[in-house]
Amino acid sequence: MIKFKSKKAIKEYLSESNLEALTIDDHDKALIGVCETFNGYVAIYDPDIIIETLMKQGMDYEEAEEFFRYNIIGAYMGEYTPIYLTGIQWESKNRKKKHTK
């Protein structure tokens, strides 16, 4: 298992491992890792952080969730489209959060 020290390290590893892997513009904060698939590596995002970012841009929760589901998850662009990890629990220096539905 690879432990990345920064979002930049994740993006560098992803670009070195799969030049065709797609990332989501303006959502680097939600990038949490890389997944190896049959076809190559893809980006992994935390949907809760994406929704939080959309809310900071002025959407309420319902609008942000709908936007995320329709425009981001719904934007399948081939085998290197990012994946979204739900139901995770993680800790960081400044924040503790449990992701549950």
C-alpha cells in the first residue's frame, strides 16, 4: 500500500501511472487516493468533501448533493473516470470525521 503525503503526491502518482486518468477540476481537496483497476489507475474522491465545497460556493445541501449526483457521478467519461468512496472513517491533524449515509 502506498501512503501519500499530500494531494500533490497523489496527482503526481496518478499522472505517472496513467496519463489518461481523469481528475475533477476544483476538487483537489476531495482527492483521497488512487485505485488500481483492470484497465489502469483512477482517482478516488470523497463525495462528502465535494458536497462541502459546493456548499461553500453557495449551494444548499440538497442543491449540492443533486449537482454532485447528476453532474459529477453522472458524468461517466470512460474507463478512467474517477471513483467515489463512501462510508469511510478517517482522522487528520485538524479534523475527525465519520462518513455515513
